Amino acid sequence: MPVLVMKFGGTSVATLDRIRRAAKRVGVEVAKGYDVIVIVSAMSGETNKLVGFVEETSPLFDAREYDAVVSSGENVTAGLMALTLQEMDVPARSWQGWQVPVRTSDAHASARIEEIPPENITAKFAEGMKVAVVAGFQGISPEGRITTLGRGGSDTTAVAFAAAFGAERCDIYTDVDGVYTTDPRICEKARKLDRIAFEEMLELASLGAKVLQTRSVELAMRYKVRLRVLSSFEEQSDEAGTLVCDEEDIMESNVVAGVAHSRDEAKMTLVSVADRPGIAAAIFSPLAEAGVNVDMIVQNISEDGRTDMTFSCPTNQVARAEKALAAARDEGVINFAEVLADTGVCKISVVGIGMRSHAGVAAKMFKVLADEGINIQVITTSEIKISVLVERKYMELAVQALHDAFELDKAG
Ligand code: ADP
Ligand code: ASP
Ligand code: MG
């Protein structure tokens, strides 16, 4: 039998009624003759609640216990989805990550899937089971501890299963009907794309468009998984949603494909560090060891052999960064006057493979922001994206102004 992977995100399983709706969609595919692997997220809000419990109990928590707690939301929905399918006379059972097993690295809270042996589930399909409901977001480390794949990780579970089982398609059911030119929640002119190239989706995801987890797009690109994003709230045709595909399979596109934003960014500045060879290594090695995800970095001009070093990281890693930097100073590895943390910034990015061959996108982006009176604090660029750090109060305005200026409401 051909295999189909269907993933339902948090809002799509938020109530028993929604689980029933999702199960009906699954039933439609089973009736077409597919063996279906359903990946479920926790009910919406559930993972945030569990993360809150952990942070309140232990601010610099042991990530193994964090995983033990936050993985549990998916166990509930997996069991409920299997029960709902059974009530509809569809032969189904649930699987937690460790039962499959979904083998991952031991990088707790952001583990990578290393292997999914298909034998256990395939054997059940051979016995007549029609649907394997798998708890997304979780796996098991080489040591035998429960791991999680980072926020939004159920998308990655879904794509990894599609690759491991050679699925015909991986359908990601969510609360929007596809991938848009920008987050439709903050820009009403956002336009749904019928297709988007893997590389653009990868950049948009990594720059904050949380509709797909970055790692899921990487895996889909590497293993050539047919990846589709669509709504769980609407009746669906085979053409619905957005297909994430190769660049060659897209006929027309704009120079800029989309605008992404990332709300929870912090800007940290080490004031007055020695400007000498090795200073960057001395600062960023302890941060890396402490698990701080440093993104943008700027070293300012030097006066009298001293300079300021600025970097950005997620707001919830500021305490970890401050602790690591203070420890490095106490050990004499670095010397600085003070650390300034600004947790009121956000990152705005424009993305498009057309930028490879079109000059002037950066200049236009900076002019649009200047015209709105928005000050740019840090800039980074790559071949197909430009990102800026700006004050968070300008986030919506910046996204909307850029969406207008690059005319993303019109098809290319
Ligand atoms: P799920 O719970 O189904 O995994 P998520 O909340 O993780 O859903 O992702 C869907 C959300 O992603 C949408 O509600 C939307 O607000 C947001 N989003 C951000 N950028 C985009 C974009 N470019 N296209 C579509 N949705 C986007
Ligand atoms: N429930 C997890 C989260 O909220 C995983 C997911 O939904 O993809 O991050
Ligand atoms: Mg998600």
C-alpha cells in the first residue's frame, strides 16, 4: 500500500471536536487506499504551559527533565486520535517516539532525528492496521532518555517519517491554508503562494516564519519529500495549500518571495573588550558551550585598543549568556566593562532567490525602513536574504511597509 504522512498541528487538535474533524480527513485518505502515518502535536497552548512549569520550577533547568515534561502533551493527543479513529472503525493505534523508536541525538530540547527503523510500524500495517498515530516532537537518545526536537518539532517528525517510509506525500495540516508571502496574522495583504522553493522556505523558516520548522524543510530538501502545507479547517482538494518544491518547478516568482519576522530577539553588547586577535573566540566559545544560539554579530570600531562587541540571541537565552560571560570574566578569559542586554528588539528579513541576480534589494529595504522612521540597529545579509534588527514596537509596521514596497500582494 502507498503510505501518506498527515501532520496535525496544535490548533488542529485543540479540542475533541477538532480531533474528530482531523480523524475524518484521515478516514478519507484511508478510503483512497493509503496506509496513513498521522503525526500529532500537543493541543494548542499545552506545550507553552509545560515549558512555563519547567521554567518556574528551575530557571536554568536540566534539559533532560525539560524534555521529560514538555514531550508529554503529544502523548495525550496521540492516544486520543487513535481512540477517535477506532470509534470510526478505522484500525489505528498510537505510538510514542520511543516505541517506534525515533532515535535522536542526545542534544536535549533540540535533538536531531538520526534514524527511524520502519519495521515495527510496517509489521502492524501488514497485519491490517490502517493508521499509525505517532506523537510528534519526541524521540529517544542513545542513553535511552526522552528527547524533544525543538519548538515546532512535529513538522520535522512528519517529514522524517515521510522519508523513512518513502511516503507519497507529507501533508502538514495547520491553521492557515498554506505558506504566505508573510505571516497573514500581521499583514492582511499577505498572499498565499501555490508553490515555494525549498531554499526560500528554508530561509523564511529559519528567520522566524514558524509555519514549518526549519529542520523539516532541510530534511524534505535532502530526501526529496513532497511537502505540502494546508488548512485542517477547510474541505480539501488534491491541489489545495502550498507545495514546497524545487526551484525548477516554479514558473514565475518575485525577486523577493517573502518577509519574515522574529519577535523574541535580544541584542547584547559587551562594552570595552580588548581589540586583539582571539577576542571573538574568547567571547563566543563560552557562549556556544552554554548553548546560547548567537545569530548576528557586530564588532564596533576600536579606540585605544578597546572595542564594543554586539550580538543577538533569543530573549530566553539572555540569562544563560550573562552567566557564561560572567564566568568567563571571573576565569580571566575575557575582560569587559559591562554587558548591556536589550530585550526589546526584533528581526525583520526579506527573502528571495531572485536576489542572486538582482542588485538593489538591500538599498530599497533600508530606504523603506528609513521612510517609516525606523532605525536599523544591526544588519546581516546572505545570498538570498537581508535581515535587520529593529525596535520591537516597529515590527508590524516594518513587515507591512516592506510587503507593500516589494509588491508581494501581486504574483510575479
Ligand atoms: P501548528 O500548530 O499547526 O504547527 P504554527 O502556529 O506552528 O501551527 O504555524 C502556523 C502559523 O505560522 C500561522 O498561524 C501563521 O501565523 C504563522 N506564519 C508565520 N509566517 C507565515 C507564513 N509566511 N505563511 C503562513 N503562516 C505563517
Ligand atoms: N508541541 C510542540 C510545540 O509546540 C511541537 C509542535 O507543535 O510542533 O513546539
Ligand atoms: Mg508548528
